[in-house]
Amino acid sequence: MAQKSCTSQYGLASCALKVGAVSFLNTKPLIYPLLNGQLQTDEISLSVKVPSRLAIQLDNSELDIGLIPIIEYFRANAVGAGYRILPNIAIGSRGSVLSIQLFSRVPIQDIQQIALDTSSRSSVVLLKILLAEKYRIRPMFRSCDPSIELTLTGTDAVLLIGDAALKNLGATEYSVDLGAEWHALTGLPFVYACWVARKDVDLGHVPELLLEAKELGIKQIPEIAQIEAKKLGFPEPLCRDYLQNHINYDLDQPAIAGLKLYQKLAVKHKLVESEKNLSLNIVEL
């Protein structure tokens, strides 16, 4: 059984699950009620990290639940981790996502080398799938810092995600919105991240609490957009439009179908190991 961080209140011991979320703008509606104290619970101890770091902490049992890139769920379960997806919550898109962009100096079909922001590994795999399936190209790749200046990459194109992508919208002559490209190719939503729990964790009421946080947070998007716009230096209308019209937080049947196709294509292109059982392990409430 996982170790929990325990505190004492009014003489009674209580234990909190260690929950880690990503630090991007698109995550805020899922965690804002926990951060601002609107939803108070002693069952959750929340920390905020970059997505690739969360996957490592989940694997090392430093976290009980993490909002991790979905490719990390597939990769971990392919080698027997037994991770479980919490129900009805995701960070996804059903068309243009805005915050995952391939910026290019040349037409997409002419790209020979791409610099990759590796903050989100799901997006890297999605890019490789789209380039192979739609554009029929297999360029060279190298890593870059997410805060890199586009003119300094030394490559034909660069993949940026999250706030860095939003800051550079329209910065190059050619660009590809990965959410829009996936939807055009498949007709399905794309899921970038989910709440994922290790198999040995007693979840208690945490799935229900995180669902409540999501429902409360979505209602507060105008307030979140106002606060985050000031922090990030973005126009408030951009933040509000992004959270309301480009990010979708539901893990419904179309989103699950998109997940399954993504896994199938990732296996096809040898970007994740094949599992004998490709079914998703989703917790039931």
C-alpha cells in the first residue's frame, strides 16, 4: 500500500493522497477550486509540476495520482505498471487546441529537422504519428528548451506546447495545430492527459473530489482567465477563448475512442510497446 502524507486535526489522524498536476494554463480549471480553498479536503495533497516530471514521480511512488501525458500511461502499462485512469476527466481537444503547435520556416512536407519541446511526451508522439500518417515524412528530431526563441533552434521547425505555444501563435509562416490535424485525420477528439493512479493506491473519495473540482473549475473559467492572463502576460480574451472553446475536459465515449486509436497508431509506428490487452483501465465510480 502506498504511503500517504498524514496530518492530525482535532485529535483525529487523516491521510492525504499525493496528487500531482501540471503547471499549464489548461490545467487550472481542474485544480483551481483546490488551489483557492473553495474545495477543502484532507484527502488530497496537491503539488504542481511539469508533465514529464509527474510521470517520473508516479513511477517512483512519489505520487499516488498524477495528471500525466497519456502516452506515459500507455508506456507504463505496456510493461505491467497496472495504472488506472480516473473517470470522466481529461485534458483534450475536439478540433483546434491552440497550445500544441508545430512552427515551421518551410512548408510542412519539406521539413527535414524538428526541435522538440519534450515537456509533453504525448504531443511528441502525436506529432510523429501525424507526420507519418498524413504528410508521409520522417524528419530528424532533437530536443529543445520550451522557452527557446524560434529563430535560434537551427532547425526547419519546432514543436512547442502549453504557454510557450500560445505566446508564439502566428510567429512563423507555416504552422500546424496538432489538435486540428488529429481531428481532421480521424474525426475523433484527442486526449493529451488524464488523472492516473497507481494500482496499489486506495483511492477513497478522491475520484469524486477531483470530478467535483473539475465541475466547479469549469464554471469559474472567466475568473481563471482573468487571473492567469495577468500572470502570463496574455490577453484575457485569448485565455478565456482557449479554456472555453479549445480545451475539453470530458472523458466520454468519443474521447475514449480517440484514446484507443492513438494507442493503436503509436504501436503501429513503434512509438510505444504493444500490450496483449489494449483495453483502457478506467476506474468505476
